[in-house]
Amino acid sequence: VVSASMFGGDNEIGNLLQDAVKLKSAQMGAKRKTYETWPYFVQHTLFHGEKEDLNAWRQLPFDEKIVISERIKDEGNELYAKGQWSDAVDKYEEAPTLIYYCYSKDPGWRKNNRGIDDDVLVLVDDRGEGEDDYREQKRIRLTCCLNIAACKQKMGKLDEAIVACDTALQLDPANVKALYRRAESRIKPVKATAYDHDMAIKDLALANRVDRSNQAVEKLLTRLRAERKIQREK
């Protein structure tokens, strides 16, 4: 048993142990560089594979997977309506996990020393068999990203809301809801900077061009432009 004081750094063994821990952490980080670039909700799909039902559903034909994904998403909507944001996020993450997910080719990665390793990770992007299938896949992924963002806003996790909006905008670059929610999430923190406000204005300006009738977008855009003008005059 290694005593806690040995990690204190006030003796030679403690320093060696600390160096070993740092080296191990660096090595582990280097093995998962690609994994770390994925949004957190895509990273979580690695662990979804450990749930028997989700793993079994992943093996089904595309059209059956879409039906199940819709059902799981609807369960998330019910939880959202009850104000159960965290539980709703779980459902919104699980709904697309049948058609867009990652898994490890090493079935023992959790128990052996391998851990999360890019070399054995596979990202599955199941688009079905035609354009209609692919549109359905993107629609479900987009809706779940937007809903995750809404939940994260309610939970005050604004950085995570922005990540969800970023992914939504990769799927649909002119999506008004994603642009609006990302703008909102950028300006809400107390630490929001002038740059954050400028980026929010940019998002809202695009959303306003796409949908001139959206009053929420226009109201926030007008407010931020007025605030920026006052700041520049100061």
C-alpha cells in the first residue's frame, strides 16, 4: 500500500510517482486525440454499446432503427415537458445512437489497460440506402442536437449547449433554432466578452436573413446591436 504522503512531492519517491502519473495521463491523452474532437454526446455513444437493448437495436435494419430512435426521442420530449432536463438529455443522446455512434473493436477495453484508444475506435455513420434514408438520419440527429441544447440551457451548462448547436449547424448551416440558441448561450454567462456578443450578432443576423418573421431573433438582434453601439461610443 502506498501512503498518501508519498504523493506529496516532498520526497524523491513522491516526485517519481507524480512524474509517472503525469506520464501515464499524457500517454492516455495521446491515444484518444480523435475521440476528444468528437462532441460529448457522440463520445457517450461508446458507453451506450454496453446497454444490451441499445446494442441489439444497432443490429436491426435501418428503417426499424429509425422507428425506435423516434420513440426514444419522444420519451425525451415527455421528460423535457416535465422539467426533467438531465433525464431528457439521456434520451436525446440515446435516440441517434442507433444510427450514428462509435464503438471499440477491443471488447475488453474497459477491463484491460487499453482504455479509450483511437486505434480501435470505429465511428459508424449509418445513412441507410438512399437520399431519403440519409435525410431521415440527419433529421433525427439535428432534432436531438437542438433538444440537447435546449436542455443544457435550462441546466445552465451553456458551453455544452453551444457544442450541441455547433453540431446542429454542421448538419443544417442555416438552422434558425441552432443559431438563436447558440447566440443566447454565448451572451448569457457573466464572463461573456465583446467577442461573444459579436459572434452572437453574427449568428442572429444570419437567422434573421433566413427567417424575417422570427420575432425572438429580431428582438435579441436589435438589443445586442444597440448595446454594441453604446459600448463603442463609450
